[in-house]
Amino acid sequence: MSAAAKTDGPGQLAGRPLEEWNGAYSKVESYFHALRVLNKVLLGQLVALVLERAMQRSASEPLRSATELAVEEMDRLVNDWFAQVLQAPPAATEMLSTRGRMALLLADMPGRWQDQFLRPGPWPEEFVIAMRDGFLRAGPNFQLAQMTPRPLDLGPIATLTHWSTLPYVKMAVTWGAFGLLLVLIFYFTHQ
């Protein structure tokens, strides 16, 4: 039991209401569900690890919510694990989280390697190869392309601006005559 837990009053944990920690628990659990961590024991251990780290920061950061602290700790924990497993170069850290999650799915972590998720190394060689292969496939395929400027084609709207075009003038005169005919019919039938 931590020192912070010993000094907490009823309904408090790490100096915050239990409801706040329940909300943080729910968010972290939902994130791990999204990563397809299906084993309930493993899920409980991972959520407890994240919340424990958030509780350690709680006293020094009283203006931040428990959920905010827990999500930051979860993100840090997952990204640090991705960096270790994938041996990601420093240039890849910006997209590490996204590509790492994709690599988890491509390596079939939920089906075959769930017990390896967030576990410290060494990891099975087959798992590491599958993760690194998935990480490489998750990135974009760069291709050189050349784009030459082309004139804009505005379609029929461009031809409407030229009054010298006979078909549009004929159409306008025909519709105008039709409208005049309707007005005359209305006038003579209502007198």
C-alpha cells in the first residue's frame, strides 16, 4: 500500500475521488480493448499498471484530472514499448504510436501474441520479426510523381459566358417565349 493511500480519507484514492479514478480506469480499459487485449487477467494487470503510474504523478500535478494523467501514462508506456520492440529510429517517433498499433494488428497480436503485449523483453524472435515486418508495411509507400499543370476545364459553364454562341441564345429565346405564352394564357383565362 502506498503512502498516499494511507493518508486518503473515505472515498479518496491518491488524493482524488474514487469516481475520478473509475473514469480513468474506464478510459484506459477502453483503449486496451481497442488494441484487442481480450484476456481479462492481462487487461486488469495493464490497467492497474497504468493507474498506479498515474497515481504516483497525481500528488505533484493536482490541477490535472486523473483521466488525463492515466491517458498520458498509458500513451507513454505503449510508445516506450513500441520503441523497444521495433527498435524504431528517432525519426519514426512522430508516427510510432499509429504505426505501432497497425503493426500489432498485422502481427496478429490479439490472436497469437497477447501475452507479449507491454511485457519487457526478451520477446520471442518470431514475434519481433512479425512486429517489425508489420511496422514496415504500416508506413506509406513513397513514389516519385511528376505533375504537369493543365488548363482548367470549367465545362458548360464556360460556354454560357459567351453570348455569341447560338444554341444558348436559341434556348433562352425559346424559354422566354414559353414563359410569355403562359402569362398570356393566364391573363386571358382570368378576365
